[in-house]
Amino acid sequence: MSEISADQSEREQKLIEDVLASFGQTPDARLKSVLESLVRHLHGFLRETRLTEQEWGRAIGFLTAAGHITDERRQEFVLLSDVLGASMQTIAINNEAYANATEATVLGPFFVEGAPEIEQGGDLSFGAAGQPCWVEGSVRDTQGKPLPGALLEIWECDQDGFYDVQYAGEDRTAARGRLRADEAGEFRFWALTPVPYPIPHDGPVGALLAATSRSPMRAPHLHFLVKAPQMRTLITHIFVEGEELRKGDAVFGVKESLVRQFEQQAAGTPTPDGRDLGAGDWARVRFEIVLAPADA
Ligand code: BEZ
Ligand code: FE
């Protein structure tokens, strides 16, 4: 903190105490303690940076712009939380490490409830463009016991880096689906090999990234949401090992344990299910998913 007089410091401290006292009668104890902490940290930030009134005005303007661009399809505040690492910090706090359970990462704004159900071995690309990718794996508990019937929701962008919901004016479902693990807790399906893509950066969060020389790119990934009775719901990705991964990730979502080798297969290589891909190449990957107990 820059040098300020004792009188000035006392004045600033008194204000914090007044604000804290104003929340003193909050009946909900958790709400009270969260607000008190917020007040302490917010005022600490204002005092530490000696924020100018003009800067505070710009901050308000930034949040106002984030509100204006937000609607049912666009959530700028979640993006802000993502690029500040607040989403990943909240996930870290709430998905405590447990034995060999698979690590969690960001949900992102493109998950959609009610994606179409596919059969084992089905194709969730639904015509979205991209390199076909065979994905297989298992869902187990931390003792290695298979979890038959576990629900897997999977979603990703197409080869142009867009999720289906980003195509304005189209009501198309593509590159997303849900399926259930079989009796052995195994799953297999066709998807697309993930590609890098930018998070939406045409709004205030994009301006923040540009002003700080940060890239909006996400490391290539495939989203998973996995549920099974009595188990902690897992929201995660697998990341494609390779050059693109090393360029970093705008939302701090990458975990070493989630990086997988997507093995490239030359055109003509027989596919696991006999599917004829003609002259096209394809890729394959395996992902062993381990769920923590719900009460972990
Ligand atoms: C995503 O992976 O879909 C995503 C995550 C955070 C921000 C934007 C997109
Ligand atoms: Fe994504």
C-alpha cells in the first residue's frame, strides 16, 4: 500500500467496520460470513491499489457491458469467471482430490440439457464436420469396480471451432450426445478429433484478453459429464496431447492427468467396429474414468 497518513488510514478502516456492521443482523450465518469476507477483500483491493474513481467507473462500465451482452445463449459473467481462473478455483475447492478419481475441469457455456441418446458404438457427430474419432473407455469407482449404466454426456466443437449452439438462427444438434456405460462399465462411440478454438471474444471479456495480451484459445478437448448413483458427478475433459496443448488454455482448464494421446490412423486402417470411412483418416483414444463417492 502507498504511504497514507494515520488519519486517512483510520477513516478508511472505519468505513470497512461500518459496512461490516451493516451486515451484522443477517439471519443466514453462511450469507453473513461470505458477505463479510467479500467486504474485507473488496475494500482491501480498493485500498491496496488506491483505485481511482475513474478506474472504478471503468470497472462498472465493464460489468455493465458484460450484462448487456448476456442472454440465454451468451453468458459473459461465466466467461469472466473462467478467464480469471475463478471457475477452476471453485472447481478445485469443490472436487477435492480423492484417491485415483478423475480430475474435474470447467463445464463451459456450451453444455445443453437433453442431448440426443446414442447407442454404444453410435456416432454423436450428427453430421458436424471433422475427423472421425473412436472414443472408448470405462467408468469405475476408485476400487476399480465397474459402474454399469453410468450416464455419459459428451460435447465438443466442430472442425471450424464452433459448437452447434453458436450457429445463429440454426436449431441443429450436432457434436453432442449421451450414452450409458454397458454391463461391464465400458463405453465406445464415434466423435470428432478435438481442435483448438477461441472462447467467445467479441465482448468485454475478449477486450480484457486483448488488453492484457492474452490468447482466447482453448486447448483442444472433448467434454464429459458423467453421473452414476451414489457417486460424485464428474465434469471434465480429455485434452489432445501435442503442439496445440503447449500453447496454453484461456481458462486454465488443463490438468496433466487429463491429457491423452489421440492416435492418428491412416486412411484404410480397419476401424474397431468395421465402419467404412472410405479414403478418410481417423483417430482413436481411450479414457478410463474413475468416479469418487458422492460423500467424498
Ligand atoms: C468450453 O470448453 O466449451 C469453454 C469453457 C470456458 C469458456 C468457454 C468455452
Ligand atoms: Fe469446449
